[in-house]
Amino acid sequence: MNQWIAVGALALMGVGIPLGMIAVSSLIRPSVPEQGKSSTYESGEIPTKSAIGIQFNIQYYMVALLFVVFDIETVLLFPWTVIYQPALESGVGLMTLLFPMLVFIGVLVIGLVWAWRQGAVKWARSEAATRRKTEHNS
Amino acid sequence: MIIEALIGFTFLAALVVMLAPDEYAGRLAFGLSLLPVVGSLYMWSQFDATGNALLEGGSLAFETQVPWLTAAGYQIQWFVGVDGISLPLIVLATVLSSLAILSAWTPIDSRQSQFFGLMLFMEANLLGVFTALDFFLWFVFWEAVLVPMYFLIAIWGGPRRKYAAIKFFVYTNIASLIMFIGFMALVFNLDVNTFGLPAVAVALRSGGLSGAFGLSPTALKTAAFAAMFLGFAVKVPVVPFHTWLPDAHVEAPTPASVMLAGVLLKMGTYALLRFNFTMLPDVATQYAGVIAIFAVVSVIYGALLALAQQDLKRIVAYSSVSSMGYVILGLVAYTQLGVGGATFQMVAHGLISGLMFMAVGVIYNVTHTRMVGDMSGMADRMPVTVGILVAGAFGYMGLPLMAGFAAEYFIFQGAFASSVIPVAPLFTAVAMFGIVIVAGYLLLAMQRTLFGPFRLETDYEVTRAELHDTLPLMVLLLCTIALGVAPDIFFTMIKEAVTPILAIGGGA
Amino acid sequence: MVVYPDWAALAPALALAVTGLVLLLIDSVDPDDSRPGLLAGTAVVGTLVSLGYAGWFLASGTGQVDGGTGAISLYRDALVVDGMALFFQAVFAVVTALVCIASYDYLKERAYQAEFYSLVMFAATGMAVMATANSLATAFIALELASLPSYALVAFLKHNRGSVEASLKYFLIGALSSAVFAFGISLVYAATGSLLLADVASALSALDGGLTGVAAIGVLMVAGGFAFKTASVPFHFWAPEAYEGAPAPISAFLSSASKAAGFAVLFRVFTTAFPLDAAGVDWMLLFQVLAVVTMTLGNFAAATQETVKRMLAYSSIGHAGYALIGLAAWSGGAPGSVENGAVLGASMAHLLVYGFMNTGAFLFVALAEQWDVGRTFEDYAGLGSRAPMASVAMTVFMFSLAGVPPFGGFFSKLFLFAGAVDAGFWWLAAVGVVNSTLSLYYYSRVVKALWVDDPVGEFELGGTPTGLYVAVVFAAVGTLLLLPGFAPVIETAQSVAAALVP
């Protein structure tokens, strides 16, 4: 009736094409079951373990989280720095301009200090990691 | 202010006793409960109200009216006051509470501070019920009475106490709910902006009700009357809504039974008088015949049930059903003597049933049985208690010069002359026949248990009762005789308070 | 007189946020939680400051129509401080204070205490902002700010499988409903071109047919998002699990404050952004159905439970059903009219009373957990004589929750049902009354166990945790005082509710 039909058609196509491809290929491909096909692909190496159960050190996540926080901080800081000088010149007060950003950074700093003190960036503290390392060395 | 002081003091006393050590709780509670007695007697001496609290031309004693909050355009107030109907009941409530606390010293042997605290808490709420003149305030007190009674039965009761307590709680709560809805239906379709009972009563009597829910005003009135009657009838109790009563009474500890029969049942008849018969006299008179049938059936059926019991407490419990039937009959008569006598009977029955329950309790304390077949000849061992019990029983049967006689005489005379009940003389005659049955079962039970050679089937040493056990009995007996000899000490004010109620109902 | 800047009106929320940060600082200085009293004390002081601000603003008329400045709009209308926001902020502050006092004992000898309190503070901040949210975007952000700490708090007992499992369920359903909520917002935005509630309302009214369907689906999805936060059908599945698995103070926090926060934003969004005649969907009918289903399901499920905590969890769902009556029977009358406030205000007052009695009930469960007496009704037998004070308090909570007259819960339910009858929805009130009657059954089971039943075996209570006792007794006193003191509460609630629709 109206332009919504186009949207519907697009959705239909979007779902239909991949499903169709899978269906067609499963129909026409030869089926040769072989053990090697079900093993994990590791650049030609023979896999030593299953991927399930490999544990990364939790510290990786901690650092990643801190990184994301400061990444977002940058996103907010950047436009602020760009308008900072023009805004000052057009007569916006220093407090109005500076204070909110200081509060924002202050909040982040409190978080960072807290995380630091809690040992979030202290490397390889976990017993499991230490044990694995010593096992590897011996 | 004295009403607030009394209620506040009693609540405070309940709290104090609740926190007191178990050993002193009973003595402390009794001491504290004397002050409300003195207070209520002082109120009596200063009583200056005229007319009915709810109707035009009446003035209240000790009135306080303070706005509390506004709900959906309706004013809720702290509104208390006393008239000739409520004052005798207040005196009854304070005196009986005090004596019940005294009588609880012996039988209650665990968690005393909680027990006596709950008794005082109940007394405070009872005072509230009989003084509150705002529907909400009244309803809060009305419901709050249930909570302590539930615990009193459920904790200190007999073997089937949990069942009895739940049954009591559920019956009376559902009844309250039905009554509540009935009253709300009236108020919401009335041109008033308050839940104050006087305003509602006056508006209802002057016919300011509009129809609702597709019902005409008359039909709505009738439906609300039925809902409220049902709600209160459970409390009274009127046959066939009485089945919770024997269970509750038998399982309840004696002091709780005393309060239950002596004061809590009166809440039902008091509310019937205040709400149904004062506010909706036209419906009451129209269906007077039906209500009279309920009343007479309660009288006869209750008495017959009592006749069939073996448990002394059950006998007294069922006889309460019978006695409350007289009250209903008196109320529906719509004559001064009938309604006044019914109010008087509330007090008289409160005293006498309290006396009977207490006396049975004293006997139970020493014999540990209440079964008629388990004992005989108790008169030899406990002359004082038995003497008072016999006197009380005669009071029940309507011996002249005792309160029961006066009350029943007023009621019968009032009912006989009623122009409202169809074939009033017949109803009266049938109800009077109830007295014969009462005499029958009481004499039979007493003859088998109290007289004859001594025999007891339980292994307990029978000793004389302590003074603090028999003292409340004596006090109650004296009160009963005093009211019988000089009923006018209450009856004058009662008559004055009930007369305005009859203005429409009696004449119509 | 000092003229305060506009943003000072956010003081109740700011106080909570600052307290959270201060707690983190304390923890940075002293990472070993060696001074639990200081942590709990800081948290309690922070919540009391927040409560003080909210109470002061309410009393002095800040943001209110009567004797005040009218609603204060902040940050280009993204936030608004009005009477309703302050009312709810007061509720959150009270509940949070009770929870913090009680947690002092509950957390004894446990690790990560500072984190616990600061997470509670941040969640409370989120709730306080939810109450002020005046745009769908801030509503979403605030809702997430309240939810994310809650997920962590539910899993606080991380060596307890029940706690972790509860948290995961809570998180998954939370994520799902957030997605639904965000999708709903985007559809509403697509139809109206704005996220600000007032602009959404005017754009909806000006909508000429074509996009009404889109908007209607958006409205439905937004309702779904709020149903999660308020633990209403159909997003209620998480509630029994989360409340049962979580530490009991957190159950109290979630079932009282978090639920109230959901209702705060629900009330504001639906009454101001989605006008009944233009929303494309009769959301009153929707909430009528939800209210009836929620209260019936909650109450019937509660009646069949064996453990007290789970019973309370289901009863909390039931109470969400009662509170929904506020919207289900909303009059939708002329802007600013008194009728608008009647039933909505009653619902808000119910949430306040509920804040006291339900928090108290869960804290009693915390007390029982502390004593290690067990979880079922039978395990509570005989507590009445061992711990009379706390048991009296619990009795008050149970009767009040059931709506038995001498307690605060009676009036709030009464006003709610009376409001529904007044608005012409007597059948809603009837269902509510029937449910309340049913609820008396399972609430009285607790009372019966406490006072009447004889204990199965001998047991000793290990001491009396002062903080928990104080919190429980305080909640009981609050529940009792709300009976005589109900007048200012209901009057405030109804007037601020009436002012909600400008």
C-alpha cells in the first residue's frame, strides 16, 4: 500500500537470501564425513586442547574495562577541547566551562584510584596463574 | 480529653506490661487496669450527655472532634464521645477487663507478660470501639480487637486452639469486610462529606440516599442493611452464624472467654444498634418479622444446643447465643423498653456470663476437667465458688433482683407491646419459653456436678480456690445484684439515649 | 535569602552519588575493609542527607505547585524536579537507609563491604534519577544505572550457587527487557521525532494516522520495559529467584526501592508522554489487565510457597499489582485536576507504606538468616518467645501487608481501592479486596509460626545484631506511625500526583 511494503520486502530478502544459500548448498554439496573436518582449525597445527576451558587471566578483562572507560572519556573530552577556546572568548565563565569537566574527570579518577588500590592492574596475582607458570617452567 | 487519656493510658499500660518480667506481669497489669476502672467511674459521675449520640438533639459527653485526614473528599476525624448507650458498656469493659486480668493470675502459667499485655491492648481497643463516632476510627478499633483475641486463643488456648483461633479470625474478618462494603455503599451514595457517624445517621434518616449500581435507593438501603446485619450478626452471634463461638470459647483460656462473652459479643449488638437500627430504621421495621425470627431461633436453638452439651464451658457458651437472641429481639421491637432493655441486657449479660465463665474456670483450675460426667459434689470442696456459680446461674435464669431479670423483663415487655414485629406476642411467648430451657439445662448441669456425693475422675488434689480467684466472682455477683435492685442507675440514661431512635421507627 | 542554582534541586540524588564516591575513596585508602562501622556509617549518613534534602524540598515547596516554584526543569528538560520526584526520592532514601543500617550486621566477616555499600548507593542514585527523568533517554540511562549495580548486588554471595544463579537470571531478563525498552523508545522516537516526554505527547497528539501503529507498538514495548523494573507480569519471572537468592537486605532493597523507582518513571512517562486519546493504544486497559493478572498471580503463588523469603517475593509481585491500579484507574481528566491525583497519589502513598513494611519484613528474614534458623515457615516456630521485639515488628509488617486495619497498610490500600471505585472501576477494587483477603492467609502463617507453633527442636539464637534490630524496629515504628500520620503523606502524594500532568 505504501512505502512500508519496501521495508517488508527488504526484510524478507535479507532473511531469505542467507537461508536460501544454506539450503541450496546443503542440497547440492557432496557429503564426505571425515574426522579432520570436525577438529579445530589452528593454522595447520594439530590442536592440543579444546577451545572450551581455556581460561584467560581475569586481569585481561580488568585492563580492558579500564581501557573502555578512558576511551569513552576521550570521546567526551575531544569535543569539549574543541569548543573550549571559542566559548571562553564568547564570554562563557571559566567555572561554567571547566567545572563540569573537572567533576567528570574527578569521578573517573576516583574509580581509577579505587581499581588500582584493589589490585586491578597488578599483574598475575591469581594462584592459578602462578601455578600454571611454575608448571610451565619446570 | 478523658477518653483520650483513658485509651492512651491503656495502650501505654499494655506496652509496659509487655516489657515487664513474667513474674510481676499479672500484678502489674491488674494494678494498671484499675486506673481505667476509676476513670470510667469518674466519667459516669461526670456524665452529662443528653439524647442519642448520633441523632439530632443529642449532646455528647467528653466529646473531642479533630480532623485526621481527607479521603476521596470525605473527612475522617478523631471523633470520640459518650452517650447513654456507650457509657454503661465502657464501665462494663473496664470493670470486666480488670477482673478478667485478676482471674488470669492462676491459669496463665507461661508467657505472662505477653498475655497480660494483650489483655490491656484489647481493653484499650474496646474503649475505642465504644467511644469512636467516626466510622474509620471505629473500624480501626473494631478490627484491632480481633488481633489480641486471636493471639489469646491461639497461644494460651486448649488443645484445638489453632483451629479455633483461625476460625474465629476468618469468620469475624470476613464479616467485617462485608459490613464495611455495606456501609461504604451507603456513604458513597449519600450527600455527606464526612465519615462521622452522626452526620451519616442524620442524612440517612432524612432520606438523602441516592441509588447506585442500578439499584433504587430503597433497594440499596436494604442491601446495605443486609450486609451490615450479616457482618454484625457473626459477631453477636446470631444463629446460623454462630459456629465459631463454641470453638473459640472452649479453646480460649478462661480470662479470654470472659472478655469474649462479656464484652466482644456486645460489640456486635452495640454496632447493630448504632448502625442498623439507628441509621436505617425504615428497613429494620419493614423486615422486623424476619429479624425477630432470627432472634427467636437464636434464643431457642442456642438453648437447645446448650442442653445437649457435656462441657460446662460449652453450656455457658451456647447459652450466650441464646441470651444474645433476647438482645436482638429487644432491638427489633422498637419500643423504649425493648431497645433500652436490649442495651441493658448487653451489660447484664456481660456481667453474668463473665461470672459464669470465671466460676467454671476456677473449678477447672482445681479439677482440670469441665466435663459434666467427670465430677460431682463440688459444693463440698469449694463452697464459695459453687455458691457464687449457683447464684450466677439463677441470674441467668432471670431470678428477680438480679440484672438478668431486669433486662429480660424489659425486653419481654417491650417486645410484647411492639407495633413493629408482626404477631409480637407470639414471638415474645416463644422467646420466653427459652428461659424455661435455660433453667432446665443450668439446673441439670449444676445438680450433676455441684451437688451429691463428691467424685472426681481426674487425679488432682482439690484445694480451695485462692482469694484472687474468688474475689472477681464476688465483685461480679455484687454488680449483678446492684444492677438488679437498682436498674435505673443505667436504665435512665439508656432510655434517654434510645428514645430518639424510635422517633421514626416506632411511629411508622 | 540565598538563591540556589537550579541544579541544587538534584541534591537528593547528588547526595547519594557523592556518598558512593566517598565510599570508593575510603576503600582506596583502606582496601581491607578493616573498619566496617565507618563504611556503614558513611552510607547511612549519605542516605539521611538525601532524605533530609528530599524532605526539606517537599516541605518548602521546591518544584511543587502549591507554595513553590513549579516543576524545575534541568538540562534542556532532560530532568525535572517536581513533587512526585521528591516524594519518590524520599521513599528511596528511607529504604536505602534501612538497608544500610541492617547490612552492617549482615556483612560482618564478609569481603568487599565497601563495594557493597557503594553499589547500593549507585543503584539508589539511579533510582533517584529515574524519578526525575523527563525524557525517554534519561529514563533508560537511569534505569540501567539502577539495574547494573543490582545485578552485582544479587550475586554478592558469590560462593552461594543460589545467589549467582539468581543474579544471572535477573541479568538475562533485565537485558532482554532493556532491549525491549530501548526498541520501544526507538519506535516512539521514529513516530514522534522526540525523546522529551512533553514533546512526545504533543507530537503524538498531532500524529495523522500513518505512524500511530508504530507509536502504539513503541508504547507497548516501553510498558514492557517498566514491567521488568516493577516486577509485574509479564516480566516478573526474575523476581522470586532474585529475591530468594540475593542477600536479604538486597532483596529488601530491590523489592521496595527498585520497584518504587520503576513505578515512579512508569507513572511519569505514561501520564505525561502518552496521552490516552493519542497513544494509539488504550494503555489503561493494558494496565487494568496487567494489574489484575499481576496481583492475582502474585497472591496465588505466594499462598503456595514453603519458604518465607519466596512467599515475600511473590507477595511483592502481588503488591506491584495493587500499585498498578494507580495507572489502571487513572482518570485522565483535565490537566492539573484533583481527580488526576486521587488514585495515582494513593498508589504512591501505598508504595511509601510498602517501602517501610516490606523492607522491614525482608530485614526480619535477614535477621533469621543471621541466626541461621532456617527458611521455611516451620523453622520460624517459637521465634516469638526467643526474640519478642523483632517478632512483634514482623507481626506488624505481616498484618500491615495484608491490610488489616490497625496498621499503615490498611489506609494505603483503602485509598487505592476507594480511588478505583471513585473512578468507576469498582471491579478492580473488588479483585484487589479479594486478593487482600487471600493474602491474609499466607501472611498470618508467618505470624502463627512466630507466636503459636511450638519449635521443632531446641535452638539457640546467636546474639542480637544491633544494626538489624534497629532497622527492623525502625521500620515497624514507621509502619505504625503511618496510620495516624497518613494525612500528610496522602495529601502530599495526591497533590503532587495531580500536578504531574501540567
